Amino acid sequence: ADTSQLTEWASDIPENAVKLAKAFWPGPFTLVLKRAARVSDLVTGGQDTVAIRVPSNLIAQQLLREFGGGIAAPSANRFGHVSPTSAAHVRDEFGDALLIVDGGDCEVGLESTIVSCIDEVPRLLRPGGISLSQLRAVVPEVSDVVSVDAPRAPGMLEKHYSPFTPILMVSSESLDSVVKDYVKSGERVAVLAMRAAPAMHPTLTWINASDDPVSYGHSLYASLRALDKADAKIIVVEQVPNDEQWQAVRDRLQRAAAT
């Protein structure tokens, strides 16, 4: 629920981790630290590290404070599938098999930023709602180079966050011609782009996503889930800009499209 509980779950906590925690908790930020002796292998997947977050959601905060401890919280989706950002997505994924505590739609829409603080140099393991520039404003030494011996963390698999329908990433310049070819073939095609469709067609499903990285990220998984229901042969996604503001979105799309 708050940083005062950190020593119950982690050991050998470096000063850089404390600085980052104070700056970004509660919020969409996860720290990977050496685990405390009391932490079960069931929580850490057998690793000697543990990933810890203090959420800002009011329902999550109330639950944690009433419970009085930490909660092991995997994503509420099947392994490798598109992440849920609403209670409705969880129901779609699991039906009535789970009891759902509905805290409203996710505020950010993308998973938390993960930073490992088990080495001398803090390392960004997964980009998210907190950017690399924001991290470095607090701890300038944060590196975005992930070493081969980095601890396993959520979202680091090459293929992840994937809908059942295959994804094809295309440039903005080639988007219209690629979509046109699919439409001409008679195949159903779904599109996620940062602009409106030049023309609609019965076999075409098109979502006009925002050209703002925050808004785009907030709706990304909802958009992918909607397009996955279009019964299309393929989801064509317009490539997003190659700058830091889009880093988290770009990371999710690249993993979703991996084969």
C-alpha cells in the first residue's frame, strides 16, 4: 500500500530505489529488488528478486490497507494475450470463472514501467507510463540497456500482448495500399491507424486512434481487443513515431506483432 512496507518484501534496498519509489509511488511504476527472506518462491517464480508496485487506484489501495499486506497480482488475462484494461475485458477472457473487483478502467492503459535496482546501475526493463526521461530526472544513472543476466520480468518475452488475429505493422506511407490490396482480395481486414479511413468497405474494420501517445496508449488494448473480434484475416497497424514519447506503445506493438 505504501513505501513503508518495502522492507517487508525486499532486502539490500539501494538509495536509488528509494529515490525512485518516493518520486513515482503510488503510480504505474514497478521496482525489481532483491527479495526478503520471507517472500515465497510462489511469488517470485523461484528467482531471488521480487517485483513490487504501489498502485494509485483507490479500490486497490483500500483493498491493500484492509488486508494489511501485499498481494501477488498477475495480469488478469491468459498468458501472452492482450492485457485487460477494464472489468469487461476480464469477463471476456475468463467468463464467470473469476470474482472481479471492478475499480474502473485503467487510468494509463499500459502496464507499469519496470526498473531493476539489483545492480549498481538501475536498468529500465519495460517502458510504461513513466518515461526514461522522467526516471533520469530523479536518478540520472538509469540505463535502458538490458543485460543478458537481467532478472525475468513481466512483458519481456519477444512475443506478448498478442490478439488471436495476426498483426502486420506497416509504414504510414504504405498503409492505404496494403489495406486496399486486402480489400480487393475479398478478405476481411482490420486496421489500427492514427487517421480516419480514406473510404469504408463492408470487409473493412478501421479504428482511428489518437495521434497523441498518451491517448493512444490508454486505448491500445481496448482497440486490439475490438479489432480481434472483427473476424478479420489480419490486423494492419500503422507504425507509430520513433521517439521517446511513443516508446511504451512501440514496445507493446512490436511484441504483439512478433511471430
